[in-house]
Amino acid sequence: MDTSASPRTVTGRVDVHPRGFGFLTVQKPGAPEVLSAFITPPDLNPLFAGDIVSATVTASAEGRWTASGLSLVERSRTVVYGEVVSRRGAFFLRIDKEVSNTEWPLDPGTTPIQANDAVVARIADGKVVLLYKLEPGADRSLERVIARHGLHRDFPQEVVAEALRAREVPHALGTRRDLRAIPTVTVDAPSTRDIDDAISVLPAGPDGAVRLLVSIADVGESVKEGSALDLEARARATSVYLAGRVLPMLPEELSSHWLSLVPDQERHCLTVELRIDPDGRVTSADVYESLIRSWARLNYDEVAEFLDDGTVSPAMESVREAMPWFRLAAARLAVSRAARGGMVMSRDEARFTFDTATGAVSGLAGEKDTSAHGMIERFMVAANEAMAMWLMTRGVPTVFRVHEQPDPQRVADVNAFALHSGFAAGFGAQLTPLALAAFDRQISGAKAEPALRSVLRRSLGPSRYTVKPGPHFGLAAPLYLHFTSPIRRYADLAVHRLIKAYLQGRRDFVHEDPEVELLAQHINLRARSANRAEVDRHHELEARFMATRIGQQFPARIVRVKPFGLVTQLDGMWVEGMVPADGLAGGPYRPDARELSMVGATRTFTVGMPVKVKVVSTDEQLGRVEFSLVE
């Protein structure tokens, strides 16, 4: 950024720092550089995080930018969470520190309130007006995250009413292909209620090819485009999975009942039929509207037991003869995918457990994928790839899922992290899908695997939705989209509608339709908000969980370097915390240019380095755990 430039007027987004100041972030479309200008607390007082403002920015001799003369251009935030403050007979709202740096006058309306009550309020003309007060004992952390990220909490009455009316339309056969006589199963976690995918397999014929049928709930048949139900689903764009609470994209009357592929019930689906030859290649793909009936609801553990040692569970008896063919189809797809590389989309993660009586966090348990997770992932990825190519070859503009190849500097960062963690990545200047697959195999099962995967995912960067077709690097797929989860992702529902339109005869499609691109950008924004909310919720519960462990020591690993300290992750717990730089012996310390090392006069701390830490303090509201190094 040119620091010799004279003051200028810019438009940007406001970010609020919990310490009371803020930053104005400006990035021109297509420009690699981002301008970040400091906002003083007084100038920040009338603003909220996410506000779009115009301002004058000025650079100091050291190159630091400052924003002044801020004027509100657009405010997308409509609600805030806060706690009531009473002062001289008036009520104020102490708002979430990530959203505002000051207290705002609160209009309680007719609701009786008192100091320290937690409330959610709407923003209106220089004050905030109470919407509802949280009940005593409610999870304030959860409500704070929901409001902070602008998530939709409850469904409007007209949307619920429309969902109930949609259930009055029977699952009739009509012109659909009848698959009810084909052994069909669903495989999910026992707690899953919105079951949107089912699988069937037809045994190999004389040519050795098997046919895998992936049937997905036909959400578009019940959720009509432009309806109140559709507009609410589009606004949400995705279900949000917050520990202890799910905010579904569709009302439960549909998502967990009428659309869910529950056993022994007829359901409308879109089915992708894949022909998989003996070498694991998908040589043909067909898609059609179908009527299915799930023969059995299986869970991951029992399917893994069958795949691993042949154990047939009682629930599996009705589809016993099909199970070996599922195993064959999965093995073939695994061989084919391994030949081209890419990264296994592992779902290893930490999950909080809650006391059923009090709702308090009772534990933090790591969950690892099983062979059954791997099988279902291969089937869903194959279906998603097939539908991306199917739409592309027919000239139908759709919402593709694109993941760019990482730039050389990001590749160098992963190389350095791996080396300090005891692994040789050896990627060279350019990362290839096969090199990524080789590294993925190296770290699988290693003690440092969670930290390594955390760094690897950040270095690879996020995927995004777009109407412009392109490869998915992480999966080594030439084309990819999301088709298999329309109950919880609007992108999948949009893909379903385009497929159904083509099947029903529509041909007047626009190349790289700008309307589809606008939808993709909206989904990207909502997906990012959902992801940030899920991360914030996890961090807040981490802080709550670790609050009972002050003074305890744990082995950990440095996963990031920040200007103000070292981010470390506890081994085997997926809990992250900060070791402040000013608390490190032998200081002062400064991060290097790439923020891979914290460098002092006599000592350097590097990403990947194992350390031992002690829990010093926690802050649940900010989702922070502070550690100190144990020398």
C-alpha cells in the first residue's frame, strides 16, 4: 500500500475490536491488497460491526492508516444481543463487545426488565428496542452468537403454515421411476433427523460393472421457488450447527419429517445412477425423478463393523445381500480417487457433551471417522462430480463448487509447518493433488494430525460457490458441485431445480447466468457467517470447559503465530488458546514476515513446535483461553 498517498475518501466495512477500538477494512474487487485503517473509540461509538461507511483515511510516516469523518452508508445488522444496565432511572444495553464498543439507550417497551438481564433487541433510530428477554438459566453464549452473526432464530408463522400445507401433497408415483422394490438404505448418525440421502446398488453383470444409485430428497417438489418457505430458506442459505442447538434451513415439519428419508415410508427423490466399471471409473451417469422406500436406517458404527469384519447387525438383515456390493462400489471409487490424488475430507473433530438435566458442558470428546464415513463420502462425492459434469455438458448454468490451487507462498507455509512437526512434505514450488494425497497419507493417525489438518486447511484456502465452472483442487475433481444435501444447503436445492427444469424440457438457459452468480455470492456470504458462528460457539464453549481447569498443564503444539502471541492447540483435545508474546521469557518478540515464527533475541518459537502449556485464564464472552508456557 502506498504510504505516501495524501488523505482520500474510501468506503469500507467496520470491524470492532473487543478492546474498544475498531478498523475500517477496504478492498477493491480483484485487488490483492487490503487497506486496514484504525478507528478511534469515539469515532466508533455510533457504529456496529459490519456497517458500511465512507471515511477519510490518512497514512502516518510509519505507514499506519487512520480513518476519520466516518459516515454510515449501509447497515445490514438488524438485531443485537446485550445485557441491561440501569443508570439514573434509565436503561442501557451493554452490547456484545464484538459488535459495539459502547452502551446504547434501550427502549424496553412493555417488558419488565432489570439490571443484568440478557436481551435481544432491534436497532432503531439511534437506540435499541427490546425484542425479547432471555429466560433465567438460558444459554447466553448461544444467543450472543446467533445475534452476532445475524442468524435466523425462529421461523415466521407464514413459513411454518406453508410447511404444514406442503405436507398435504402425497408422495405419489406419477411419472417418476419406481425404485421401491430395490433394496435401499440410509446411513447416518443415530441423532440425525434430516435424512436427505439414501443409497442402493445393483450387482455386477457380465461386464463386471455395478450400478450405484444415490437418491436425494426432492426438496424442490415441496418448496416452490418464490414462496414464503423458499424465500426464508434462501435468506438462511444453510442450516447452522451450533453445539447444543441447530438452526435449520427448513422448518422441522419438513426437514425432519415429510422430506426426511425415514424407513418404510415412500419419498420423492432425485436419483443419480452411476455405472462403476471394475477399474473404479464412473463410465456413465443418469439422473431422474424417482419414488423410493428406505428398507433400513443404518448408523455409521454398524456399517463400519460390517465393512471391517463382516458383522451383520439386526437392522441390516433386510439388505444383507446388498451390503457386499456397497463395499465393492466404495472400494472401486477409492482406488479411482486415489489414482488422481486430493485430500480426504476427514471429519475428525471435537464435540461437546451436555448434562441432560442442567444443560451445562459436561465433556469434550474427539470423534474420528470410520470406514462407513469414508464409504458414504465416496458415494456423495461421486454423485456431486457426476452431476456437475452432467449439467456442464448440457449447457445448464449452475452453482459450482470451486477450490483454487494454493499459491506458492501458502505451499511454502505448509512445508515449513510440516518440517517443524517432524514431517517432510517436500511439495516444491507448486502443490499437486497427488503430492497433497501423499502428505495426507503421512499425517493420518499421527499425534499431530489435528493440528496439521488445521494448518493444512487454512493454507489450502476455502472453497466457494460460483456459476463459472472450475476445478476443485482439494478433491482433485475437474468439476464439482453440491447436490446431495438440499434439506440443509440452498446451493443443493438450486442445483436440484436446474436439473428438474432440464428434465421437464426447459432449454432457454443463459450461459453463466448472472442471476445464478448473484445467488452463489449470497450463499457464500451466508455460509461464511454460519461458519464463523459455529467457530465462535465452539470457542466460547472451549472457554467454558477450560474454566474448570485453571492451573492444569497440557501438551500442545503451536498452530499459528500472531503479532500478540502464539496460538497453541492442546494435543488430542482440539482446544486452542493464546500464549501472549509479552509473557514469553527472553523477550521482546516479533513475528517474522510470514507469521510462521515468533523471533526473540536468543530464542525462536515456530509453527509446528511442540510445547507444554498451563491454563491461566478464560473469557467465555470473547471465546478465549489464555495459556502460559511451562518451561
